[in-house]
Amino acid sequence: MVLSRSNITNFSSLIYKLNTTRYRKNVGLIIINDQGKVLLCRRKKSNSWQFPQGGIDQGETPKRAAYRELYEEVNIKRNEIKFIGSTNFWATYELPDEYKKNKKNLRGFLGQKQKWYLFKLYRDADIHFNNDDDQEFDRYEWVSFWYPLRKIIFFKKDVYKKVLRFFSSHYSELNVG
């Protein structure tokens, strides 16, 4: 086979497509309350903390998935929040093999590809984890904006840094706290 510019371009496109389709599409959710704190949740039966997140269903837009996941995971309804912004990129992380073993929805994927959303909670919300039969969380805390970087599991840390940096200007503009 003779290497030509078009062959190299086609091969590069194929590799890119293989790599990007190997990540499960997902939304990440950051919710800010009146005191400028962000919602951080503890995964059930562990001491692992994270922002709410969840998969995007077939035919669903990322933003619609964000609203659905907020309700399913933490019982925050659309009329209790204001949309502030979303990332202009998809953040990816690879899930180490030992964390995939009990995750049916991650079989065959290298990790997750996430679109992130920032919301302001403007009403009191009855946060609980009972809307999902497969409850992911058992506890939550309202914490300072940068605090999650100290609690997040190692393989998500770079994504959290990138996303929090991206939203830091939005956070500052909210004049909360």
C-alpha cells in the first residue's frame, strides 16, 4: 500500500472515530446553592465523592439528560434551578479495569465522555436519592467550589480540574457566598 495524504487522513479519521465511540456519553452536573456551595455526593457503600452525573439515553440531548439525571439522582426538579452554562468541550476519562467489573453499562467502553452543566439552585430542594432504583449515592454535602478536587477519585481528578477552571468565571459572576 502506498502511503498518501488521503490514506493517512482516512486512517486518522478511523482511529479518532474508534477512540471517541469507545467512551460512554455522559453528563456531569454542578449545582450551586445560595451560599455559593456546590453539591457533592458520596457514592453508596464507599467513601468516594463526586458531582452527580449520568448517561445520555439514545435520542436524548445532553441538556435533556442533565435535567433528567438531576431529578433521578438527587431529586432536583427543573423549576428549582437556573441553567448557568455548559462546557464547550467533552471531557473524557478512562475507567481503570478494577472499577468496570460491576458496571454493566460500561462494558466495552474505555471510560466516559462528559458534557458538563452548571446550575444555580434558586429554591429549597428536597435532596434525596430515592428516585432511582439503582441509587448511586447515600449522602451529600454542600462544599466550597474547589473542595471537590480534594475528594474526587484519582481517575476523574483531571476532568474536575478542567471543568472547575472552565466554570470558575461563571461562578465568580454569580456573586454568591
